[in-house]
Amino acid sequence: MARSAKNKQIETRTNRLVLTVRDDPFYTKIGDSISLGYRRKKKGNGTWQARIGTYPNYKKFKLAEADDFIEANGDTILTFFRAQEKARAYAVELNRLSRGTDKPATVGDAAVHYMAWFKENRKAVVDTERTINAHILPSFDNKMVIDLTSIEIKHWHEKIASAPPRRRTRMGGDQNYGEKAVSTNAKRSRKSTANRILTVLKAILNKAFEDGLVPDDKEWRKVKPFKQVDEPNVRFLTVAESIRLINSCGQDFRLLVQAALYTGCRYGELTRILANHVNQDTGMVYINAETKSGKGRHVPLSDEGLSFFKEQIAGKSGLEYVFTRQDASPWRKNHQSRLMKIACEQAKIDLPIGFHELRHTYASLLAQAGADLLTISKLLGHADTRITGRHYAHLCDKTLANAVKTLLPNFGHKKSGKVTSIR
């Protein structure tokens, strides 16, 4: 990093306020072909200006206000030394542009650049584009990346966390919102959502920096996610609840629910299973590479699960979907949401669940039965055991429970026989 230049005439607010008010700024050289200018105003804060290049081909940029009467905020009001950093960033950007024909990078440009790469290398394209369009572009679309400040990004991050959650909205209608978070768990959830959106913004900006579209990445590196908000509150069904739920579903949807409990697969994975993906000899179902992780996997079935899948593929050609709707049409995105809600109500499931919680149920029941984290991780298709451990480690650890049961002494309690357990 270049050393900061010094100039007593404009370095401090005290000295700046005695300067003559004039149209031409007071300049000081801060690098090769880079000068920082200060323009005094009759009222209010003066302004900082960058002058880049050589006479007579100077390029001038207004940077921000000076901290003459108001304390600097690192964004719209800058100190003498912070203004130098911003002027040098502009110089680097201009030097980059002089070697090509592209325009200065805005966050919108960086997002387009990132998504071009993302579509070739990642899977969750629709969700990522939705996040960018809903949360990032409305605030930063035309903002120059080199003008972004850590304070600006932090305020945006905090605003998302405090805002009510967005809800599904009819196309062309005004955006619907849920209730503002009040409970501790609801606030934790909103902060967790804000962290995920911040991750997407940082990925966009990091890609722009890595590919030379912007000269510096220090501003967004200063922005940290909220801590201790991603601790999962996993909801899963008991065996009895699972059976009640199955019996409460319509015929076509019931098969999807059963398949989820037999395999732990996501809704989208189940709806893409073809008849030839079920291997009756090995007792496994192949989940193709169009998964969240981008990798295919083979899921072994229990005896009951294999019998179930054999029934579903009977009479079907290898390229037919195993699961379809009652009218033989394919299951599409979000078809399951309303059906799951109705089934939970009819099954009297307290704290109704979404379809994804069937995946949690599969893993949780395995964990309680003694399966280790590595086994569960492979069955679910997780890239490693970290995400698995966050959700299921407390269920897999039998050591603690065994220690209490075998080592803690009795204290004289005798069962009265007057209490009846109600299931």
C-alpha cells in the first residue's frame, strides 16, 4: 500500500477552514499522475476531488465530502487520508480500463460477470439469481465497486436482518411480507438469512477482484457475518407421526412422502428419479448429478424400502418417472407445499413441517438408531461431515446418554404407578 502523502494546508479541518473559497480546488500530489484536491465551500463541508493523468488530459472525479463539520463515516464523508485511498483506487481502475475497452465495474456488472461463471460451475442458479435480484441489485446495482465501503455494506446487512421476511407474491403484484421478527428464534432466523445473502454479495465481489475487474477487496473483507445465528433448530417426526402423515396424504403425494422417508432425498431429487435409477439387484436408488452438491450418489434401501420402489416401477419403462401426479403429469417446483400443509393439519402434527423436514426425519431416526455422522453424511450427499454434525451430532453421540444411565446413582425415587403416559 502506498504511503499517505501529507499537506498541512488541507490535512486538518482547522487549516482547511481558513482557506479561501474558490472554484479551483487546492491540490496535493499523492502519487504518480495522481493528485487529491480539496474545494472549500461557503457553507457546509468542502469536497474531495481526485485528479488523475497528465496535463492537459486530466480526468477528475468527485470523491466525497470532507469532514469539516461532521465526523467522517468512511463513505460519504472522508478524512484527508481516507480520501487519498479512494483517489488511488480510482487511479488503479482507470489504469485497468486504459488497457481494454470495458467500462468501470458496477456491482450490477460484477453480478452479471459472476453469474456467467456460476451457471457453468454451480447448480443453484435459480435461487442465486433470485437472491441477487431481490436483495443485492435494488441496493447496489449502479454502485461502483470501488466506491463500496464497509460501513455501507454493514448497514445493508443489518437492514436485511431487521426487515420482515419476504413471502411468495403473485407475479406482477406488490411484494408480500411476513411479520417482523419478535421472538429470539425468529430474530436468529432473520440474521441467518442476512448472512446467506451477504455470502452471495461477497462471492460476487470476490470474483470481480480475482478476475481483475476491481483493484481492491479490503472493504468487504471487513464485513463479518452475524455470529452464532446458524445453530439449527431441526424439526423431525417420530415414527408414529410419520405414519399418521403418510395416512393423511392423497394417493399420489403419499408415495412421495414415503419415498422421502425411505431415502432422505430432497423433493427435487425424488421428482427426477427414473425407473432405471432403481437397481433391484443392489437394492439401491441412483440420485443423478442434478443435485445441490452437483454430484450423483447411490442410496441403499431397507428391505421395506426396496419392496416399495419395486412396486412403483412395475410396468414402467426405464425412462419413465417413478413418481408422477395423479393425472400422470410430472411433479413441479412447489407442488408439494400446499399438499404438505394440508396433510400436517389432517395428521394433527403439532408445529407443521415442510417437505424438507422428511429428510431431517430420515437422518434423525438413523442417528438415534446408532448410525455415525460419516454414514449419515454420505447417505444425504453432504460434501463433508460439518453440515451433518451441525444438525445431528447430538443424536449420534450415545456416550453422554450411556454415561448418565450407567454412572449416575439412584436417589430413591420409586414409580408410584399413578401416572399414565398418553401417546
